[in-house]
Amino acid sequence: MLNISKNKIYDRSHFDNAESLKMTVASEQKKKRVRILFVSCCVVFLFLFVPWTQYIRAKGYVTMLQPQHRAQTIHSVIAGRIEKWYVDEGAYVSKGDTILSISEVKDEYFDSLLLPRTQRQVEAKTLSALSYKEKVKALESQIEALKRNNVLRKEQGRNKLQMAELQVESDSIRFEQAKVNYEIGVKQLGRAEKLYEEGLRSLTDLETRRLKFQEVQASVISAENSLLSSRNSLISARLELDAIDNDFRDKLAKAESDMYTAQSSQFDAEGSASKLENQYSNYEARTGFRHVLAPQNGFIAEAIQVGLGETIKEGDPIVNIVPSSGQLAVEMYISPVDLPLMVEGKKVRFIFDGWPAIVFSGWPRLTNGTFGGVIVAIDKFAGRSNQYRVLVAQDPEELPWPEALRVGSGADGIALLNDVPVWYEIWRQLNGFPADYYTRLQKEEIAKGKK
């Protein structure tokens, strides 16, 4: 029964009547089953060494690659009241087309001639500033004339002072001469009187000498008066010279004060003119904001403010517009544990909503109906859902994405990672380990660096 001996019992005896013994004999059917089981085990064992592509799956939706090509909301720049709509929802608009017009609701902008009147105010202020500028120039010329006149007057005063000094000197000499003549006259008169007393001179000669002496006295007094007058003239000349500087400083101070006042008025007028010009520009720009224009080519998606006569405030949303051009992309969101596996330039496969696909995630070459993409940007911080946003553009080396694909469509992304054996992937999944962080080439470069 243990098949130890080479002598077989069923070769010597027949088991036709022994059902239990028949069951111990191996039949051909059982041998086939054993062979099938053996072959299956071999196939499964070999299958464990088949290459398997690791991957990360993430949900996302279709958007535009450039921010300016994404759906946007047009807001009102000014407060106003809706007067007329020029487009319908879903209509195509070109850049610069008028979407709607609004009217003013603030009383300071009700004037229909606001721009012309503001322009006249600007011109008036500009002319006022120009007048003050001319006045400043005139005062500057007056100051220059005062300075030149002061130089001439000072030169004239110095000359007059010098003449007075010379006159004083001349009168001093004449006075000294008169005093000398007076002393001589006194002596001559004394001698004449002495000679008269001695009888050597007549009374007529004495009286003649006395008359001459009186003339000498008069000449002394006249010379002294002339000297005093010259000295007074000298003092007057000095005072006049000093007065010239004082008068010049007074006139110069007044002229400079008038000039600075005119400059202040000029700057004030120029500032007011600039303010009015700024106000005019604001009014002119505000007039353009009364018509809401399309910022780019696109389709009107939704009118948020709809009623005619409806009042809106500054910054209120009016209408949504979807640009008609731009490169499509996919925003997908991954968990933080998978973030180190995401690198710009890595390949991604997509399954778009509405486009059926047969997917074998581990064998991307057997997959059919998916579309290729390349990671172009990864957020540096997690969003509100604690996930990181990854922006994926169309892969230029793959088939183009469907033309009928629209912004907002769902997308199931499959980020392809390293190729590993099936047994390794099963072992990784059972242990809950993350996918490989490095490719084989990167591992070899790291090993070379360590050596």
C-alpha cells in the first residue's frame, strides 16, 4: 500500500470487486489534474517576475493651462444701473465687444457736460499758473534791475563821498590859511597901533589896517563856516551811501517777497491744474466704464446681474465668460504621502469622462483609450482638503486630447512610476510601503556617489 516494493499488487490481482482498492489506484484523469496544477503554479510563479509599472491614481478636472485663459468673472468698476444688454447667454463675443451698458447713480456725475466744463476749469487754472509764472519772471527782472541800479547808486554815492572828503580837506586848508592870515592880521594891527601911538603912522593908515583886519576876521569865519558845511556834506554823503544799501535791501526784500508769493501762487495753481487734469482723466475713464466690454474672445457662460434697472455697486460680479482659446490642462489633487513621487516632466495617463477606456494600470502598453499628459507645475503648499494640486498639460509626444473636451470635465489621472516585478508590488501593497522614490538610474548614480 505504501508502494515501497516494485511489485505491484494490481498487476497480479484484479480489483474489479474491490471498490476501496480501486480508489487507491491513480487514474489518468487525476494525473492530468496534477499536471495542470503544476503548470498553473509554474505560470503563477513566472507571473510574479513579470514587470509591473507602479502608479498613483488621482481625481481632477479639465482646466486651462494659462491663467488668463481660464473662466473668469467680469466685475463692475463703477456703481451704476443696468440700462441695456447687448448679448445673450452662450453667445460668442470678441475682445472689446460691448456686453451691457450702465448709467450713473451718483449725483456728482449726472452733469451731461461734465467733461467740457472740467476741461474749461483745467484751462483756466493752467492760464492762471502761466500768469503767475510771467509775474515771477517780471519780478526776477525787477530784482536784477534793482541790483544793477544799486551798483550804480553806490558808485555814485562813493564818488559823492569822495568829493565831500576832498571838499572838507580843501576847506580845512582854507580855514588854516585864514587862521594864519588872522594871526598875521593881529600882529599887523598891533604894529600899526604901536606906530600910530608913536606918531609914525597916520590915523588913516590905522583905520585902513583895522578894515583889513576885519576882512581877515570875516574870511576866518567864512572859512570855518565852509569847513563845517563841508563836514556836514561829508556826513550827509556817508548817510546817503548807507541809505542806498538800506533802500536797496528794502526794495529787494519787497520784490523777493512778491516773487515768492507769485511762485507760491504759481505752484498752487499748477497743483490745482494737475488735480483738475487728474479729475478730468478720471471722469473720462469713468465714462468708458459705463460700457462693460469683453476682455478677450470667449463665450458668455452666465449672467449674474440680469434685470434692467438693477443697481450694482463697485466690484459686483456681472457676468461669467469662458475664453474660447487656450491650451487645455488637468488639475488633479494628490495626498501628501505621494507628493515626493511627483516631479515636473513625469508622464501621466488620463481617463476623461465621456471617453471609454480599457485600463490595465500596471501594464500601460495594454491600456487603450487613455490620453497622455506631462506634469508642468506642482503647488508648494496644500489646499483646504490637505492635498496638493498638480497641473498636467497635454503630452506633445502622445495623441492629442479630444477636441470636444470641455473645461470642467472630470479626469481620472494615472501617474506612472517605476517598473518593478509583480511579487515586489504585492509585497509592497501587503506591507503598506510607498512606491519607489528613485528610478534604477538614480539609484546607480547615488551608489556611485557613495563610493
